[in-house]
Amino acid sequence: MPFFRALVLLLLVVAAGSFACFAITGQERFKHFGLVVLKWTLVGAFAFFGVLILDRIS
């Protein structure tokens, strides 16, 4: 559990850093990379917490 929390936090920091690079440079590749990282971080987090909720219900 602590590993997963640290991984999600690290991925969110990477996405935020990418958006900061986009704000500074204006290069679209940073925005695209940040959106991809953010999307898959959220998908993974929702799946993980969905499994936890299902485990709690059963």
C-alpha cells in the first residue's frame, strides 16, 4: 500500500512538472506527455481503489 501511494504521488509530480515545462516553454509535447501520464495515473488509481472497495464489500 505505501508503495502504491508513493508511485501515484510520483506520477502526479511528473505530470505537474510536465505542465510546468509546458507553461515555461510553450511546447505542446510537454502538455501531451503530462496529459498521458495524468490519464494513466487516474486509471490506475481508480482500478486500485475499486479493487479495495470490492474487497471491503465481500
